[in-house]
Amino acid sequence: MVDAKDRFLEDKDRRAVADPGFPPVIPSHLVEVKNKSGVNLVRFAPARISGVVLDPTAGGVALTQFKDGPAFEINKQTCGEPIVVVQQYLKPDKYGSAVLYGVTPVTVNVIDVDHIAVAPIDDDVTKFKSAPSGVGRILAPLPTGTGEQLLAVMMGPVQKRFQATANEAITAGGSGKVTIYLGGSASDMDDETAYLDWMHNDEDIESGQELIVEWFDDRCELVIVDAECNASAS
């Protein structure tokens, strides 16, 4: 009886998929996109979601996702916006597919071979930049040098908050170099810029001071959000 029930459900699914009136099954990590950047987008180009494509047959109200799956307008990437990676060459106003979440090749301008993530480059339509955090995790191949490289990146959540220590004195309202800790130990990300420009109470940071730094997607920057007591201030 169990085998018969399983076969019935499998046949039901096959019939539903074959039915042209049944909404297609689209992997959740892929979305349909329309290039509104005004320029040609190369395969594996990063772009930002800038709006939704409306169904004109429904008076501009219903989203096409009710018929053909999600459809979004994409434009030049910007920090703080949802980012996708297109999967084919797209001319302006043409449709294609893009990875919103999951693994995809993408060109990355590697700034530091020890960076573990990728972040948007404002108004760029060809590549990401490497960073301590961002919109995706670098998987393979691991960068062997700086410059532009085609890497496999897992788009999705990346660690945003890190333990760190100050490499130098940092003046309130300014920025300085820090070392990021991973797994409780100093990592090779030991020359990262962090900003002390928010809720600092006019207190400077001393060299060697323990910190909490956080990556802000809307800035594509690390910000010092907490610090141990300053010895000189006590």
C-alpha cells in the first residue's frame, strides 16, 4: 500500500509539472531578472535588485511571480542592496536568470589573499571586491594573488561581527588598522581598516586594545562598535 501511495504522489507531481497551467517549480536560489542597467552584463556579473517586474496584463498590480516565478529588475550594484549574480550574457532590457542565494562563479578583484568574503563595488557591472565580510563567502579556488580572478562564491549570509585588536592608536571620528580574530585567534586578516565614527563618546582607541568590529553592508566597511576600557582613561 505504501509503494502504491508513493507512486500515486510521484505521478501526481509529474502530471502537475507537465500541466502548462501549473506554476513551474523554480529553485529558490534562482530568480528571473530583467537588465535595467543600460549596459550589457557579462555572464557571472554581479548586480543589485532595483525593483520588481510587473505583469501588464493585470493592470500593473500583480507580480509575475504568480505566473512564471520571481522576476526582478536589476541594475548596477550598490552597497546595502540585495545582490544577485547573472548566469548569462544580458543585453539591456533582456531577461535571464540570476543566483540570489547559493554557489556561483563570479569575478572578484582580490585586494588581500586572506579575505574570506566578497563585497559590492558601487556602480561596477563586472566584478566584486574581496573583503572581510559582505554578500558571499569565497569557496574555491582560494586566491593565490591579488587582482581579478574567477572564483566560486557562496552567495548568502556571512559573519558580520568580529573580535579584533587595534594595530595602532585610532582617533575618535577617524579610522585605523585592526587585526580580525577568527575562532579565538588572530587571523591573517591583520591589516583591515575599521572606522571609529559612531557612538565613540570622543574616546580614542589605544594600540593593542581589544575591540568588537562589525561589517555594515550599507557602507561596505568595518565599524568599531565596542571596545575594552581604555587604560589611559581610568
